[in-house]
Amino acid sequence: MKKSNTHNKQQIGLRAFKAYYSKQFGEERWNSLYKSLHLPKKHSCLLNKYSTIVTNNQDLGLPADAKQVEFLTLPCLSCDEEISHPSRDDSNLVLNYYVLDAASVMAIEALDIQQKDNVLDLCAAPGGKSIAIMQKLSLVEGTLQCNELDSARNAKLKRIITEYVPFAYQSKVNVTRKSGSLVFNFPNNFYNKILVDAPCSSDRHLVQNADEMAKWKPKLTETLALTQLSLLVCAMEKVKVGGTIVYATCSISDAENDGVIEKALANKRGASCVVVTNEREYGIGEPTKHGWIVLPDDKKEQGWGPLFFCVLRRIESAVKEDEFNDSSSDEEEEGVQSDDSEENK
């Protein structure tokens, strides 16, 4: 009986999920997209600039057919075979590459990181996009703050930093554990680049996990959108005038994507930003009302994504912080280098 009830919940969730997105995309496109969401993810990895092993695929331990992803400028390789866990460079004691969906790197390239930038990765765990930021940023001339409130995810983030950054530079990466929605947690007039890789409904994972699908309701994406909006509004307050924000999700939901952008732009109490997503071209994907989205049924290169991102530029100074917040934060802030014995294992 219990198994039957679980199956019924899964079917109810799936029907609601299909009806919701069929209305958003239209039946024909939704049928194509839904099928593509079930496909295995494509295999790709981002090379680590701190590794001295960059000569060839064999030395890196990658399949022989691994080649540069054409729609990216950062060194990201894709191949037909599954990519194994990276090996460690014996010289710098860092891992050689980070396995990820190549589409996610597009959000970092859209942020247009320069070597001397002061960058905030507001929702940084598990750390892949932070690693991508560091491929463009100088940890000598610029700064990087990787923030993650959840304690378990924060611990994983710190581990990733120690695995991919040489010991001499690890103290240059400021790992913090703060609420990304509260503006008083972050300094004024400091960051000129902020990434908001917001927690989202992760629809591709959802359709491949029956237990998670059983829990799905339209309210899920609506609730997430409220959290995402608070994160984006905070970033808009904290980026310098003239600075850039990239808001990104791996959701296909309009409510979590363009819907969040629209509400943030309509917020009259805070800082003003303009959308500048269309100031550059992207190799794959398609435009949305305010941003750009890569879906796994893309006509040019199927299998990547989903990834939505929107690029915004700050155009005026923020209002006073006390108009947004009523209390102060006691949450922890610390660098990767710590007295905690578990820190660098």
C-alpha cells in the first residue's frame, strides 16, 4: 500500500509539473523540452589555471576525444565519455579540472571578470562557479568573496577552494557564511562584480528523480522566486555604480527567471539597474524577455543546461541600509585558512 501511495504522489506531481510548463512553453515546445530534460548530461570539465599539467588529454587523465567547448573562451573541454575524478598536480597540489555543465560557465563569461575586480559570489556552494571566476581573476590584484549560508554547503565550498587553489593563495579567498539577502552583511561601494547563482527548482534533476517529483507543486517555484528576489535586490544594493551583476539559475521557470528580474527592476525603494544582457553575443541558447537561456533541446548543441542568466548594470547609488533591514547579523565570516583542524583536509 505504501509503495502504491508513493507512486500516486509521483504521478500527481508529474501531471502538475507537465501542465504548469506546457502552459508556459506551449505544448509543442514543451514536448521537445521535456524529452530533452531526461537525457543524460553532457560531459565537460573546466581546466584549472593553477595546475601545471595542461599539456595534453593523456597527462590530464581525460578521454582522448576531449576538446574545447566552442561556445566558451575559458578552457573547458567536452567529450563523449564520462569524465573521471580529476587527478592532483604534484607540483602545486591542486586538482587539474572541475567537472561541470559547460553552459554554467557562460554565466561567468557574461560577468566579464577582469584581473583587478572585487568579486562577490553570493551563493557560492558547491564552488564550481567560484573556480571559474578564479580562472579570470587575479587573486593578487583582485579579491574574491565566496559566500554560502548553509553550514554543510559552506564546509564543502571551503574544501573545494583548498583543492583547487594553491596553499599560498588560499588566504586570498574570503569564504563567508552570511545571509545573502541582508545588505548589512556586505560592505558598501566595494564590489564591481557580483554573481547571484540563486538556489532554484533544478528542473532537470527533478524530472530524473521520482521522489522529488512527488513533492512538486506550483507553490515550490513561487516560494523560491521570493528568496531569489531578495538575493538579487541585495546584490543590486551592494554592487558599485557602473558595476555588473549576473543573476543565474538552472531553472526553466519564468517565475524564477524573468519574473524575478522584473520584480527587482520594479523595486522603487532600492538601487536602480538596467539590463545589458544583449550587449554581447552567446554561442548557444535563446533570448528571453530580460535574459538568456540555454535549454537541453537547443537547436545548435543539444544536451547542455538548463541555464538562465541576466546581466544587469548598476546606474545609481543605493538607499540607506536601514530602510531594508531592522537588525544586525551575528553570522560567521572567515577565510579559508582557519584554526579548524578539518579546514584543509
